[in-house]
Amino acid sequence: MAIHFTYTPLGDRGLIIETNCDYPKTHSSMSGLIADKIRALKVKGVTDVVPAFNKLAIHYDPMQWVSSSLRSPHDEIVKYLNQKLESIEIDAESHELKMVHIPVCYDDEVGLDLLELSSYLNTPTSDLIKLHCSNIYTVGAIGFAPGFAYLEGLDSLLSVSRRSEPRTRVPAGSVAIAGGYSGIYPSVLPGGWHIIGRSHASLFETKDSAGALLSVGDQVRFNPISIEELNLHQSTRDYK
């Protein structure tokens, strides 16, 4: 597979790599795969590799790339990365994407904006729920808060703008939509997305360095559950 890379400075301690290829799945899946390849190289001075959509941010210590040549640290690391990436075999076709199943309760009690969206879109709530849980999503980026994933693949009918009045406190596990994306609030946070359900899944764990449940390139499917099942799992988790 032919992959072309474009390198752009990100200040004096980072760079952006943009990928351009004909990948049959999604660009986010490709950027996540390339990020794993770069991490495996253990490039000197690199402190972080952050994939998002069709780009990757590489953060590095420029002092590690000072040389006797007239090239800048940016040019030195770009030359090195380009040589390495060109020689790395990326078998994207056979790469099996990680599928994560997320249980979601779409009951009106937790889907705080379902009725309002139903009225605004002139669509029954049952149809909105069906549209949301019938698609397979891809994690395009992790941002806003630890474990918050921007999920690509939302049905175009559900592509609505953010709420005109954001909430100051959105319950943890709230499943929401806005701006063509779906997402799950990993903790209690302020937010302006439309809340259509809630999950008991743990999106981010600090214990044992577990970190985020989802990574860029992962695929996500939402599985509907009842309000009783949601309450049972939440009470069990709170008890622990």
C-alpha cells in the first residue's frame, strides 16, 4: 500500500505527520497503526506520539537531534522518521481492528435530550436510538478529558450542533452526540453535547496504570441495555 507522509513543525519541540493513502477502512485506523509502529521504533528524544484522525503529533527533545550539519533538529528527525517509515511494512489490509462493545441504556431517565432531539428532528425516539446503535464507530481521537473518544461514523440524520446552553455537570457514562460525532463522558464533566443515553462502562482507570479503554483506530459498537441493567451494574461498581 502506497502511503505518503507530510511533515509540519509543531513549535520547536514537535511535528505533525499527516498520512495520505487509499485505506479501505478509515484514516483514523491508519494513524493509530502508524503510531504503534513509531512507538516500537523507540526514537531517541521522542516523549509522546499522539494520533488523531489522519494525523500524528510527535513530541521530542530537539537537543537530542542537534548535529554538525546545517540541518535543524526538525529536519534531522524528519529525515530519520521518513527513512524508517518508508522501510516499515504496514500490512493494513490484514490488520484486525479492535472491536469494543459498549452497553448503553437509552431510557428517557438517562437520555436527557432524547425527547428534545426527537421533536427537533421530527423523528421518533425509537428511530433515533436505532440509528445510533446500528452503526459501527471508529475512534478518531482522544481528547477533551482523559478517556473521552471522538467517535466517527454517526448517521448523518443525527449530525446536530452542540446545545445552545452547555451543562455545567454531565453525569459520568453519558453517551452523547454533537457536530457529527458521538462520545461518552468518562467522568462528571461540563459539556454541551446532546445526551441520548448512559453506559456503565469504565472509560478511564487510573489504578494499575490501566488508562483509557479506547484508543485511536479502535472500532466501537453500542449495545442497548435496560434501565434495570444499568442501575444494577452502577450499584455494583459503586459498592466495590
